[in-house]
Amino acid sequence: MKKLTNWCLALILSLPLAAAVAAAEYMEGAEYMRLAKPQPTSVADKVEVVELFWYGCPHCYYLEPHIGKWLENKPEDVEFVRLPAVLGKSWELLGKAYFTAELLGVLDKIHEPLFEAIHDKKRKFRDVAAVEDFFVSHGVAEKDFRNTFHSFAVAVRINNAKMMTRRYAISGVPTMIVNGKFSTGASIAGSNEDVIKVVDFLVEQERAAVDTPARAATRP
């Protein structure tokens, strides 16, 4: 009985330590970084997760299936935003392609196939004509593509993408930004699978931060 009592006592005493270890599973400065300056998010009552990517990046292509799987069970209180990063003039073409597909409502026809065309089929997209041919081959009318690609709406979106790429101060892609405060990626998280785990960890952390003011506001 005494041995059993001692074992139970040891178990109870170890629980806070186990909890501390679990809480410290991912560390700021190791698996994720804090942004020097917090950035505004698209929603106030949800935790925002932004994926910064570029179609020409193979690492973004390899992360994409993990993002897709994560989205299948994304919590309702999480807002997911894809954002083409613009780290140079040459990145703008495919960034505009993304926004064109988004505005036309054809991302389901364009997003993954464009990744596959570049990385599996080794297609080159060096000018607008090549992008237009790709859209047309996936059922988009030439007129609709041209009117949208060259539209003011796409220009606004690509300029915003440039601005946010600078404000997030990223050095490469893919990069995940959680709630405008933290960044992570495979290079520091460890792997694409770990990227998702770190994002979930940060979402849970930020969920508590979002919930606390909400509860305080409802108190009599």
C-alpha cells in the first residue's frame, strides 16, 4: 500500500512537469518567430492564418498537399488567407495569375494545376501570353482573362501583396503567418508536417488571446 501511495504521489507531482513540457513543445525563436511589428489581420473575431507562397517555389508545391489536408478540418474560428509573396519583379506575373483566378472564381481550376504545370510538367511562364494560354486551356475565356488580369482590382491586390510581403519581413517562401504576430516554415519547424503542427500550436495560443477580451466584454 505504501509503495502504491508513493507511486500515486510521484504521478501527481509529475503532472505539472508533463504539462510544462507539452506547453514548451514549440519555442519562440526555435520553431517559430515573432514578427518585429504585429500586422493587422483581415478579421477581428477569428485567428488568421496567412500562407505566403509563390507558384515557382518547389517548397511551396510540396507544402500544398499538407495545407489542403489541414483545410479539410480547419476550425470555424480560423480565417485562412493565401497570399502570393512578391520578393522581386519576376514574382509579380504569377502573383497576378493567382488574383486573376480568385476574381474570376476559378481557383479550383487553376491553383493546383498551375503548381503541377510548373513543377511536374516543367512548363515555363515568362510572360502574360503563357499565363493566358494556361487559363484558356482550363476553360477561361480569353476576354475574361484579359479584362481581369489587366484590371484595377488585380493591380490593387498585387500592390497589397508587395506591401504585406515587406511588412511581414519574410526572407523566403513558403511562410505561414499566424494572427499577424508569428511566422513559421519548414526551414525552422523541421518539416512540412511540423509546419502544420506549429501553426495549430500558435492558433491555439492565439485563440485564448482572442477569447479573453470577448469574455471580458460580455461580463456585466
